[in-house]
Amino acid sequence: MDKTALRVVIADDEPITRMDLKEILEEKGYQVIGEATDGFDALELCKNNSPDVVLMDIKMPLLDGLSAARILQEEHVPTAVVLLTAYSEKEFIEKAKASGVSGYLVKPVDEKSIIPCIELAVARNREMQKLQKDIAKAEERLESRSIVEKAKGKIMESNGLNEQEAYEFIRKLSQTKKLSMRRVAEIILQAGG
């Protein structure tokens, strides 16, 4: 993965921690595009700048890192989240899993641990984004096919056509009107009984 292309947001309420992380990352060619002192600012930076990864402390004022990570996931912000924390207890790890977190590092963080974690988190996040897009496309195709099938049934019933003739009717109408077969089928289904 070309790390020079990776854009990072750092969210930690400790200025020294942010400064240290920024120094490590910029030395390695990453682009730090924003810094936040709480979860609210981290959310806005991620929504407005689409970083590849956000390094986020769990314990921050106003909105903690776990809650911010969960909100990013719920709002489908395609940013990998790596939590930074002084806590390694199982409870925090379980909450991190449930929040859609891509990585978890226990402070103090050093270059040897943060770089591989970021690289893997971003790679896995990109794979997940691609899978989600593929699933959405498959669902869209299935939905379109279902709508066309229903319209074919309606045409077969109302016009006494067989399945192939009903399909051809929709296909020709689609070409003539320069509409997708799905749109033609939707109109047929919306038309009177």
C-alpha cells in the first residue's frame, strides 16, 4: 500500500500525544489532514475530509472514541478507525469490536506498532468498502429483476401474453422510451389495476 497517499486524522485530548503521533506519521510519509481534541471534532473532520484512517483515543471529553467510532460506522463514513488507549481490558476490546473499529493500540504507541496497524486497518477497511459496494450492486440487480418479473406477470395476465412475449414487450418499451427496464416495469406496476 502506498502510504504517501494515506490521509490521517488524529483525535486525542492530549496535545503532546497528538504532536508525537503527527511527527511519527509525517516522518513516514503520511499526510495528517486534521487534529481533534474530542469525538465531536473527530466526527466532523472525518465526514468533511474523508481520511483513510482516524487515530482516536478512547477517553476524550464530550464524546469518547468508542461512541465516535460507532457513529462513523452508522453514518457509513468510509474511514478506518484505530483506537488508541491506555486500556487493554477485555471490556474495552469487546466494545471496540462492536463499534466497527479496524485497529486497537495500547499506549504508549511507537512507530513499530502504529505503522503496521494503520496499513492493515486501511487495507481491511478498503476491502470492506468494496464488499459493501458489491453487495449493494447485487441487491440492486435482484430488486430490479424482481420488479421486472412482477411487471411481466401483470402484462401476461392483462394482455394474454406468454412470459417471453411479456419480456419482449417490456424490453421494446424500454428501448423506445429510452428508460431502463426497471423503470418501465415500475410504471407498468403503478398503472391502474
